[in-house]
Amino acid sequence: MRGRNMSYTGGKIYLVTGGCGFLGKCLVQMLLEKESDLAEVRVFDLHLDESMQRLDKDKVVLIKGNISNLPEVEDAVKGAHTVIHAASLVDVWGRFPSSKIEEVNVHGTQNVIEACVTQGTQYLVYTSTMEVVGPNARGDPFFRQNEDSKYEVINKEAYPMSKAKAEKLVIEANGRPIQGGKKLVTCALRPTGIYGEEHPLMKQFYEQGLARKRCMIRTIPASTEHGRVYVGNVAWMHLLAARKIQEIPSLMGGQVYFCYDNSPYKSYEEFNMEFLRPCGFRLLGSRPLLPFWFLYCMASFNALLQWLLKPFYAYAPLLNPYTLRVVSTTFTVETDKAQKQFGYEPLYTWEESLDRTVMWLKEIDEQRHAGK
């Protein structure tokens, strides 16, 4: 790991927290490919991927650190021009205690804000999530809505609550005085369900389908719609937001933006089959083969079993009352605000996003067959 450049001479210095994660890696790659005025991109993560150093040994700096440790965060932020805060503990299955989720997502975000203030880093772009809005506990639909749409947010689960708190911290920090006499400028992006190559959940769906002889069972009506967004387009929107927040801070400061592209609005099952079908998978049934009440009972039973086993075993099934509500509730958004304010248009078409994700799954499929 080479030394860090502590000045802005010769270009800008970006810090990406969570830079070794699914989205983080794509953010780093996007900065290297599309940011012409780039001196250095720092990758801050608890678990480093040393192979990222090979992306550009002259510009990529790997920094091992804990987002929950303020001194470590301050050290990483020192001298940076812009922070893209993507580090987050994504857990809607109960794999981690709520206290851990709060520590990483809320306390960690507060640390990033404080580090920007004490180190004089002026620009902060935060990766939020559509789940700070919904679906809410009643499962009210959200159809082609935007950031100003009225929707009653009712969430009690640790993950969406933690992200909502963190987003609020970031937006409220806009305008805070920072070291050096300037003011902090912040904004937040709310991606819908992210997909793409290297997505761990997509790989899990693939492996589960293999156990069922490449047969998937329809459980949700095809009429249920969700907005899904390709990871490359999420990274692209972050870069555009980071550029514009520096150009016109008065426009971008304190704003939130939904993040979506031109991927088709479909149910989670129908959408996942766009990638699995080319690998020989089938979706059984033109209608749900299991009634909703049965799925609800299964989800509730899983939640009860998780609570009973908590002292002995981390039981974390994919199906629980929250994930059932998410997949069974129509939730789609528009990105007109991002288009108008900082010129966002998807960098990758749906066809390109589909091809890239399918190619990745086929490579996994080929490796599996070669390993037999």
C-alpha cells in the first residue's frame, strides 16, 4: 500500500467507504474510468480485496479500517476532496443483531460526517436506499412516484430504520462549518434493488435453483412491479452527483435522489428469471402456486423460529415478514429530479446490463460443470 497524497495538486482525491463491496468496487472502477481529474481514489474497508490494487497501482490506495472507529475514519478522510460513503451493513434477514446494524449504518455515518468536518473535506455523497421510504408496514403500493410523493413511512425493521436515520444525519449535516472555514455540502442517493455481476444475492438465488433442478416456483403475482437498477448505473449516478455537488453546491446540497435506470418494471421473480432463464432455469406456474396466506404463515413461522434459536444459532432464512412485504408490494420510482438537476441518464442500457449479468452467471455455471 503506497503513501497517500495529502494535497489536491494534479487532481482530486476521492474516498470510497465500503470500497471493496458489491457497489463499492463498481464505484472505484467508475471513478478510474470516467473521472478525468482524478489524482487518487482511496478504498476504505474492513475487509480489503488486494486485487483492487491492480486496477491502477498509481491511483488506487487501499486502507483497512473500521467505519465505527472515528480515528480510523478521520485518517482515511484526511486530505480527501470528496467522500462517497457507500459502507453499510445490508441485512434484512436477521443475520446480525440490530445493535450491530445501528453501529455500522448510523454511528459509522456520523463518524464520516465528523471526519469531514474535522479534516476539512467539503463534499459528501451518501448511498442511501429506497427502503428508507418503503414499502411500509402496511404494504401500501408506490407506483411511479418521486422524491416529493406523499407516502406514510412505517418501518420497524433494523435495516431500513438505520438507513433512514443515517440519511437524515447526512442531510441535516449539509451546511455545517468545517475545518478551514468552508461549509459541508451533502446529498443522498436512494437506489432501488441493485443487481449485476458479482451480486451475492443473485448468486444465492442461482444456487438455490440448482438444488431444485433449475426449477423456480412462482409465489408472487406477475402484476407486482419493482424498480431494479444495474450496479453500473448506480455508480454512474454517484459520479455525476459528486461532480455536480462540487460545481453547484447550492443546487445539490441537502437533496435526496431516487436512483433507477431503464430496467423493466417486473416482479422480483420475473426479473430474476431474465438472468436465470438463459442458464436453463424455469419458472413454474403462470399464477402463484402458493396462496399468500400460506407464504405469510411461513414468513411468520420463520420469524418465530429465528427468535427461538437466537441464543444458540443465527437462523436467517430469506423469507420473513419484511422480505415478503418487499417482494409482494409494487414499488417503482422515477428519476426526473436527478435528470434535471445533474443530467443523469443511464450509462448502460437494459440490454447491456442484462448481457453483463447473464455472462457472469454463465461463467459460474461453466465453472460448476468444469469442477464436476
